[in-house]
Amino acid sequence: MVQTRLTNNKKKGSRAEELAKEQRAISVSEFFLKNRHLLGFDNPRKALLTTIKEAVDNSLDACEDMRVLPEIDIKISQASEERFKVMIEDNGPGIVKEQIPKIFAKLLYGSKFHKLKCSRGQQGIGISAAALYAQLTTGKPTRIMSKTGQNSKAHYYELHLNTKTNDPEIIKEEVREWEKDHGTKIEMEMEGRYHKGKLSVLEFLQLTAISNPHATIKFKGPDDEIKEFIRGTEELPVDAKEIKPHPYGVELGILISMLKDTRQKTLQSFLQSEFSRVSAKVAKEICQKAGIFERARPSRIARNEADNLFSSIKATKIMAPPTNCLSPIGEEQMLKGMKKEVDAEFYASITRRPNVYRGNPFQIEVAIAYGGTLPGDSLVKVIRYANRVPLQHQAGACSITKSVIQTAWRNYGLSQSRGALPAGPALIMVHMDSVWVPFTSESKEAIASYPEIVKEVKMALQECGRKLATHIRQVVRKREQLKKAGLFNAYIKELASSLAELSGDEKGPIQDDLNHYLTQKLPLVNGEKNGKN
Ligand SMILES: Nc1ncnc2c1ncn2[C@@H]1O[C@H](COP(=O)(O)OP(=O)(O)O)[C@@H](O)[C@H]1O
Ligand SMILES: [Mg+2]
């Protein structure tokens, strides 16, 4: 008996030791190597799109931050059958010299992760992941040129990322002249595949032009095709403010680490200064409910006390978070974006009031284009956006698509089969604007189905749907009447002759009377609305 236990113990011990030899830290870059699909680099087509997307998102964020109208130039040229050179240049604030290597050659390095502010980027893993992908597939370094002001010189870098240490390696570093006042230019060479149409770079740029009507984007493709998306407004998006987290949105683990890290000396001041909407009264109430002295040192709060604190936060009534952190596109600007990029006969848009999910403020906007050149015999195209960034992949997994399907479109003049998207000559745009968009994965392609979000999207769709319904009712009726009037018109001459024969009267006045009836009694022929029917 004793003997067996000893043997087992020995066995266990030695196996653990064997395992210990294999156990080591995994660098984020090694993780990326194996899981590149998580960040949108699953295949050569998508890799090219993701690279352009990450760079354009950063340029738009940077220009917005500087309050300058974005001018973005993109060039894709073919280096060999499967290799492409990409260049993205912007007129943003540029990047200070010391930061350039880390931004482009260190994963998880950025300025937006710790901020609760509406921005396109979040994780600080976008552009460095593209640079790493380029390096892995072609071995070529990423080339950066950046200038921060009229009176400074540009800094040029060629960079590699050390995949073991996740640190930048500087291949070349130079001071250069650049005619631009300020901005950033990125060049990479990578394995890719260029295509047009669905899920292409051009589709991304056009969708971006709709949600960013203030941006001018110029593109030159590998086949020398040139496409320019010229801005439709000089108005910059609202300058969104950064906010502190709302207590309702904080998770227990985060609360514990915030308690450890805070510089505040008392629990009450910690609650008041690290969160939004916590007044002295609310802070005291939370402490009281948790049974913790309000002057307690945050770093001394024990684990079970943190548990109590967490539940008492949930049990306390706290004002909703401020919404000046949001930057909706706006009804008017959405129409401008749609009108310049989509050729339709009718446009409507709606911006809902801000709402909150898990303590995070968000806002939903919907725009619909109808008729014109939009194809009438297929399912409606739904274009999804999060913080103005088009979401092109994983439509089925996205709460926006689900909400569109769950809306009863027959009420609004479109046909719809059960459990499907509506059909008809329409395009539906849905935008979610939030300080933290709950994506279903790191590649930021689909929005998670929080009930608050689904509800708001549906409300916005219904509200915009009602505008569409009014238009369809009027247009369809008008067209039908015009058709009837047209038929009648064709027979007027014949009818006048027959009536003249029957009555023995002159044909001319009868025909005049009939024409008068057609144009005056059926006012729609004159373009007026027939209010009676
Ligand atoms: N074109 C640019 N102009 C100015 N700053 C930039 C530009 N591109 C990237 N940056 C800076 O580099 C950081 C890292 O970018 P990125 O890896 O895409 O992560 P994220 O956008 O999620 O923060 C950004 O947070 C921003 O501060
Ligand atoms: Mg980014």
C-alpha cells in the first residue's frame, strides 16, 4: 500500500518535472504566427484588405484627433504574382520619432486601448499585425515616413519585428526632407491577392466614404485603375470626449486591479475620481452597503470586501454615463455620404438618442436608400458600421444583421420571407457608435448581441422604415395613377371620335374636354399629390 503511493507520487513528480521543461512564456508574436486568422489575416485576399483597413482606420482616427480634414492616398502595385506593395499616406499629425518603431514593430502598443473614447482602433494591434504579416510573408521591412510639423524634418524608418521578444529592430533610420507639412506614409510588401467586388479593398473604401463624408480618399490599384472618393462635406465629426468607466460596466477582476493601482488614499475618493457619475453621496452609499469604512485604503481592501463592493455597486442607483463621449455621424451627414456614393431615388436617415449597455454609452444610426439604380430583384444589401468602420465579414454572426432580419419589413413596403433579409431595391446602413464596441472577436467583424443593442437597432430600423413606407406608398400610388392616365391618354383620340359620331357634336371640343378631365381632375398627372385616396 505504502509502496504504491510512493511510486505514484514519484511518477507524478517526475511527470510534472518533465512538463516543466516544456513550459515557457509564449510571446504575443508567436501567438500571432499561429493565430493570424484572429486578426483578419486568414488568407492572402483578406490580408491585403485588413492591411489597408488598419492603416486607413488609423489615418482617419489621427486626422480626427488633430481636427484636420483627411486626405488619404492609397496605392497598391503588384511586385510578383502573389506579392503586392502597398502604400498609405495621410495628412494627419504624424508620429513622434521615438514612438515610430514601437507603433509599427511591437504588437499590442497603442494610444487607444486605455481610453474610453470613440475611435476606430481599440487594441493597439492593428498596424503592427499588418507589418508582422508583411515581414513573415516576404521578409521585407516596413517603411515609415512621418513628419509632425511644418518646421520639423521627416523621420524615415525601416523596421523589423523580433518575433521572440516582440520588440522592434531598426534596419534603417534617417532624417529626410518631405514636402508635406505633416503626416504619415507607410509602405509594406506582402503576400496577397487583389480582387474587386464583394469584400474587396475598393468596396471597403467606398463604404468608408459613405460613413466618413468629410474624408477624401484617393486610390490607385495594381491595374492602374484610379478611383477617387471626394469629400461631400467640410464638416468634421463631433470631437468626442474621453470618459471614465461607469461603475455598472466594471468587472470584478478589473475593480480589484483598479483598487490596487489607484493613487487615491480613500475608498470614497477612489470611487469618486476613477469612475463617471459617482458623487460623494453615491460613493458613501456604496461603501455603506458594502459594509466598508469610506476612509479605508483602496490597496488594503481584501478580496471578500471587493466582492461586497462589487455587489453594492450593482445595488446602488447611479446616473447613466455621460454621452459627450459619442460621435454619431448625424442624420444630415449620413444622407450626404449616401447621396454621393449610392444612386437612389429616395434617402432617409435617423440617429437614435444615446443608450447604455454594461455601463458603456452607445448610439445607433440607420440610413436607407431606395429605388434608382439599386437592384430590385434581390435581397436588400445591409452595410454595417462600428465607429464609422465598415464591417464586411461575418454578417451572419452580427447583431445588426439579426436585428434587420427580425424587423417586419412588409410593414414598410419591402417584401420579406420568414427568417430572411428583406428584398427590394433598397440599401440599409446601420451604424453603432460606442466607447467600447463589443466585437465577437479580435478581428472586429461582428457586434455581439447584447439585448440593449439589438433593441436599439430595431427601434432605429423601424423609425427609418416608417419614412420609407410613406415614400413607397406615395410613389407606388403615383406611378399606378400615372400608368392609368397614360392608358387613358392613348385612347382619347379614338374615344373623342366615337363620342362625336354618337352625339353628332364636334370632335375637337370633346377631345379638349377629355384632355382637360385627364390633366385637371387627375391632379397626379400634374405632379400633385392626390390626397383623397
Ligand atoms: N497614421 C497615423 N498617424 C498618427 N498616429 C498613428 C497612425 N497610425 C498609428 N498611429 C498611432 O499608433 C497607435 C497604434 O496603432 P494600431 O496598432 O493600429 O492600434 P490602435 O489603432 O488599435 O490603437 C495608435 O493608437 C496611434 O496612436
Ligand atoms: Mg488601429
